[in-house]
Amino acid sequence: MSEANPRPLHGVRVLDFSTTIAGPHCTRLLADMGAEIIKIEAPEGELMRSRPVQRNGAGTMFGQLNAGKRSLVLDLKRPEAVAAVKKLVAGVDIVVENYRPGVMKRLGLDYPELARINPKLVYCAISGYGQTGPGAGRPAYAPVIHAATGFDRAHLFYQQGRERPDNCGIFVADYASGAYALGGILAALHQCHVTGKGQMVDVSMFESLVGMLLGEVNRAQFDFEMPSRPMYGPVEAKDGYVMLATASERTFQDMATAAGRRDWLTDPRFEKYADRRMNWDQFVDEFEAWSKTLTVEECVAALDRHGVPCSPYYTVTEALQDPQVAHRGTLCTIEDSAGSYKSPAPPFRFSGSALQSGPKVSSLGEHTREILEQAGFSAAEIAALAK
């Protein structure tokens, strides 16, 4: 990156204690924006290093979450390693961790202790249920949070005729809390620039996911009649399904035009939103009388011509072949010890500065000596820590 056009977080230094997904996702975004991330790993390496997809001992999920970071191995069970962290903290701007509440305090590395060393420190702790309260100590991973917040049951409500909750393989709570942590960190960093004082950012995965349940949280507080069929769902075509969204009156009118059924606009069952919503099952039956005569491609083409938001149901492989992916640079190339592969880039762009993902994934402990030397550790101190 050129000196004249540095990345937005050029010069910001981060100590990253986080593991698995939520914290590493947050710090990967910080790295892409130019922050120097020092990832502290146990001697056996971070858990995700061993997870699939594996290529000659290199995990691609670990690489996606940790590209562009430097790897420092420290055994935090040893007092020498804890002392080393305290020395490093004096020269960083941000600490990120996602241990269960109480772990960092037991290590002597909690926010009050580190803030004593560096009063400007922004310390972000991501946990399942937050740092305080009767549930703070509960262990949590994203699938547990999905169940605990009502997220899974809310999703199940939209699957008509189903009773068993879905198996979970997409960790929404992790990515949501990682993104919220990023926002909290940047706000605290800005305030530190104004006041000269750092602070702790306490991010709850539970609250992150509750914040995504827009309709559900509101409906939980009031008596509210629900339609017999959800308004957003697949409609059937001759050879598959199409998702369409008619969130405004204009899009409903355009959809009726596309289907050649302008009579829907004056039908008392569908004319007004409130009636349409309660009679949506009848509407879908009438819409599918048209859509089932068309292939998915023909149905989408007809709706597209009238500006109706819609899409076929793609696989991830198919979605990544969309020309928009290449145009936007949605995927970037990162490299690890087994070669190169594609990884999602940040979903935002800046008009006045660039982003850069990775490109390299550090091997375990690759930068240990370099980082410690730069922090002023002697050769003997480094050797002692390496034992």
C-alpha cells in the first residue's frame, strides 16, 4: 500500500487472543483495513488450524479467518508469558479476546490490569452472554446461541409443517457478533482519540443475535395475528423455485403486471397490504398457476423486466460465478503453506483508501522471535519463552 494512500487503520496495533470464528472474523477485518494484528496462539496452535478443509496440513477456514495476521506463540499458563503480554500491551492500541468471562482475570490479563499498563487501551471481550449477569459464565458456541435466543425456533416457524429444528452449519451468531465487535472497537478507538482514554467493549453473542430478530422481538411483546403462510418464501416454477420479495406497493404492482394479473390490484383479498398479508396463501396459489407454466429462467426474466426483486436458488458454487463477484472483487486470493485459494474480501469499500486482504496466512509461531525482538526482549528472554 502506498504511503500517500494508506489503508484506513494503518498504524493501529492489535493483540488478538481470540479463537474459532467471532473474534478472528473481527480481527481479520481490522487486518484488511491495515491494522497490525499480533495473533497470540498456544504452543499447539489455534483450534481452527486443524479444522477442514485441510490441504497438506493447512486449514482453509483458519486461513480465511486469519489471513494477514502475525503469529506469536506464548504459553499463557506460564508466568513468563503473561509478563511478556503485559510488556507488549504497552505498545498496542487494541486487545481482542473471546474467552469465557473470568479466564483473562485468572491469567492476570483482564481489562483493569491491562488498562493500568496502557490507559489508552481499547479492550474488546466477545462472549456468549456478556461479561456480567447470572448467565455470564455459561459456555457458548454459535449453535447454542441460535437455540437460546429463539433464532432457531423463529426460523422453524417459517417452515410450514415442520417440528424438528434445523441442523445448524452456518454460524450466524459468530459473524454477527464479530461485526458488532468491529463497530464497537472503532467507536471506542475514535473516542480514545478525542479523550485520550481507552475503555472496554463488552460484546454479547446472545444480544447480537437478539438484535437481528426484528419482527420476532416486536411480535413477542404484543398480540399479533400471523398469516397462515409467510410472505417471503419460494414460489414454484416448472423446474425449480424462485424467491421474490414484494416489500412495497410498487413491487407488488410490478409483480402483478409481470404475471399479466393486474386484476390482483383490485381484488379485495390482495388490494390492501393488511388483507394481502392475511391471504398470502391464496395469493401464492394464484401466482403459481402462472409461475408453474414457466422455467425458473423464464420466470426470473419476466419478473426482472418489471423490476421485481427476485432470484433463482443458487448453490454457493453457482453464486460465486456471478459476474458481479469478479467486478466487485468479492473474493481475494490468500496464500498458505499449501498454496493459494480464494477467500471473501470485506463487504465494504472506501472511496479514499484501499483494502488489502492477507495475502499470507502465517504459520504457527512464524513471527514469535521478530515480535519479541521488536518489543525489546533479549535473546535470553526469548529463549526462555520458547522452552
